[in-house]
Amino acid sequence: MPAIVPETWGRRETMQSPVGDITFLSAKSGWRFRTMFDKEPETIDWISAFEPNTLLIDIGANVGIFSVYAAILGHRVIAIEPSPANYFQLCGNILLNDLSDSVVPLSNPLSDYTCFLPINFQSLDFGASMASIKEPLDFRNKQFNPSGQISQLALTIDDILVHYIKDRKNFKKIAIKIDVDGHEFTILKGSFKCLSDGAIDTILVELPENEEQFVMEVNLFLKKFNFELVGIFQNPKFVTAETCDVKNYIFRHIGT
């Protein structure tokens, strides 16, 4: 049965969805759940097409909209979100939907090697995005004034998955979603072992299309591990001047 989440954790809402009722903590971040089937339909479709018992690594999970959706569909999820406010609501949303057996939340940031790193948060509010490792630079390499900085233990994808690769009784496939405001390539480089082993089947990564060198590096890196680009997506209804070239790139391992 769902956990008894105290009222002091903040207001909550329940909405009807194609997969049943979803309850969520709604202070400041409720719009993310209310628009979850409209803002990124390609991400919903990507998750909906997973084979049964897929393990989703949701990197940059925010308050957990896609983690919750995948878990409701019956998949295992590791939801990674270093923002203190978002991590709090992520855990609350897992508990409110009785998904503790399906979703493992982690507050560690990810990098290409294991170390302690300072994380700069542009905002510490619920549902906010934009954080950076080491220097307070956004995904355009423009400096911002952080609302706060916290040093955290950064892990790699290989660190996390090494405990799951040994025993795949509870899942058959691995999918990775990365939405981390400019640190996507750094994080991918921390999955070298898993990519080499062929353990990962599909990857969805958000990239700024106009940053051509950055996008090319990601494409070439994944191509070395036999991944092919199967689609580039953007919903024009939710585009802003700042995000006009930010799109979701979906890759699939050849032969899976």
C-alpha cells in the first residue's frame, strides 16, 4: 500500500492518465506532471516501446515524471537527481504512487570518473533545472550566478550498473535517458565498460543542436559502440528562445 506521506511535505494532486491515476507533490513542480504526456511525447513513446522488464537509468530525473511513468508500466528504474529540492519531491512521488519496489532514487551527480565534485544550482526551487559541475556555466557555456553550491560524490554509469549486470533476473534490457544541461558527453564517457559489454540497448539524450561540435562528439562516441541514431525530436509547442535548438536524440544499439 502507498506510504503515509505527511501533509507537511506539501500539497499534492492526483491526475488521471492513460496508465491510471498518478499522485504527485505539486508545489512549484506540478506543471511537470500535468504536461508529461504533451511536452515530450517522444519520450513517452520511447518508454512505452520498452520490452517487458527493462531497466531505465533516468539521469536528470527532476521530480520523477518519466521514472514514475516507466515504473507504472512495470519497469525497474534508477532515478538520479542531485538537486536537493527535486530529490525530495522525487522520493515523495515514488512513495505516493507505491513504487518503492520499482524505483531506486539516487542523489549523486554523474561524471566520467568517481570523485567529489561541487555542483552549482541555478535555482534551488522545486522543479527547477540547470545545474553544473565545478564551474557555474550553463549548457551554452555562459556563466550564471548560482543560488547555491553543494559538494557531492559523483558516480559513473559503470559504478551504478556494475551491481546490476551480474544479475539480470529482474530485467532483460537497459535503457538510459540523459537530460543534464550540457554534461551529457561527460556522463556517457563514464559508461565505457557497459557500452563495451553491449549491456545498454537504447539511449535518449537531450542535446543542443546548434552546438555542432558537442553533438558530433556524442554521435561519434556512441557510433564506436555500434549505436545508430534513429530519430531527433522536439515539440515546437514548448520551445522557448533559449531552448529553440534543444532536441531529444534517440540512439539504439544495432542488433537489439
